[in-house]
Amino acid sequence: MAGSDRTNHALAAESGPATLRAALAPVSALLFSVGLLLMGNGLQGTLVPVRANLEHFRAFELGLLGTAYFFGFTVGCLHGPALVRRAGHIRAYLAMTSVASSIALLHPMIVDPVVWWILRIITGYCFAVLYIVIESWINERCDNRVRGTVFSVYTIVNLTVITLGQLMLGFADPQSFVLFALASILISFAALPIAFTAAAHPQMVASVHPRLGDLARISPVGTAGCFVVGLANGAFWTLGPVFAADAGLDAGGIGLFMSAVVLGGAVAQWPLGRLSDRMDRRFVMLVAGSIALGAAIALMIVPNADRRVV
């Protein structure tokens, strides 16, 4: 650890591309793995509701696909630290990528709403554990002096590869096995950089007991905002592809529609963050929510013919 501290202090005294390369070196294999992993998940997250709509799932059944994923994700957030402490970061990561890859292949093999709900719960759990491993690993391997830079790169990788994964929806017919196989391949390949990395293993995840009541008392507006945004995001990521398909977009158009949301979120990060540091954050939340509401209303009233991608 002393050697690592000296390295990080040296990084702080330098500047430029060499500093960035040195800061990213301890987590380069992890970031490459994240790229493959989230590309596969981005593709699968858009593909599943599109395929479910083509299989004539009812609206209620489509909605529960998103609920199931986030329910599994929540359980994974609560149980994941214990799993990582017991198995270690690398073994937990490899195990979850193996399960998530297999689950992707089961969707086209067993087309049934109840089965798909269970599969989405398992997928959500796997990715919650994977995020715990990824972000705790990055957090430990970075000194405070370079942590912001590394997490910025991580966020850029995150948003970029999810966008690329969604665009892959146009590579093949959503009713075929090909796209599910591609998602599985990407998730499986994500295990390789971690399996062969020579980087030091992170320390075990500390045991933390969330106290939602205390959080609500400390920041009631922030807690309420997170709750509402969670409801909106969960509905959008599941029903957004279905909305685009019903509007007449082909598979490529659906991928572009969903990717536009990710790119818009990426572009808005910096200005909204700057505004929140200069004025009341509640006002910033109100403005952002109002813009999102206006965009949603606009999507409802635009004629279907204008949404078609040629």
C-alpha cells in the first residue's frame, strides 16, 4: 500500500496524457471488461421488451419485465456485498458473468412471460453484484487525487458501450436467436480480462446496513426525487422500445431511439452538475423534470409518420 500511495502522490504532481495513462493502468483490464459487459447488457435490455412485444405479451406482462429486473437488482444490492466477501471480487465477477450469459440464451428458448420475469430477476441480481465489484474495485485502486478522472472515464465507457449495445439491435431480426447469442457472447467475453488480470485484488467489501428512514430525514427532496426518477426510468427502459416499435420504427430505429436517451443524459451531466453547484438543487431538479415532461408530451403528440426511420 505504501508503494501505491507513493505512485498516487507522484501522479498528483504530474499532468497530461501520461498522468491519465498511469491513473487508468491499475483498472485498465476492468474497464475493458466493463465495456464488453455493459454492451451486452445494453443490447439485451432493449432486445427483451422488443421481442416480448413481438411475441404479443400483454401490457401488464411487459411492465413486469422491467419490474422484475429492478427487483432482482435491488436484492443484489442488498445481498451482493455478503456474496463478494465470501467469494472474493474476481470469483464473484466470473460467477455472475457466467450466470448472466447463460440467462441471455434462455430467453429465446423458453418464450413465456412468467419464465422471462424470473430470468429478468436473475439478470438484475447478477448485474447488481457486478456493479458492486466494478465500482468498489475502481474506488479502492484510485487515490483521491485521480479518483474523479478515473470515474469520469468509467462513466464515459459506461454510457458509450450501452449506446453501442442498443444500436446492435439493428444487426439481426429480433425474433431470431442471433441477437440473444450476441448479448451472451459479449457478456461471456467480459470475464476474460478479469480472469487473466495481474492487478492486485481489492479488499473485501465492508458490511453496510442501509437506513432509508435516516436518508429521507436528511434529504427528503433528494429521496423523493430518486424514488420518482426510479419509477420513470424503470418504465421507460422496459416500455420505451415497445413505444418505438408501435410507432413504426424498425429494429435499427428502436436502437437509435433508445441510444438518443443515453447520449442526452451524458450531454446533460456537465451543465446540470454545474448548475446544481451554483443554485438551489431543488430548482435544478424542477427544471430538469419539467424539460423531461415536455419531451414526453411531445413524443405523445408527434404523428406516427414523422417517427418512422427510413
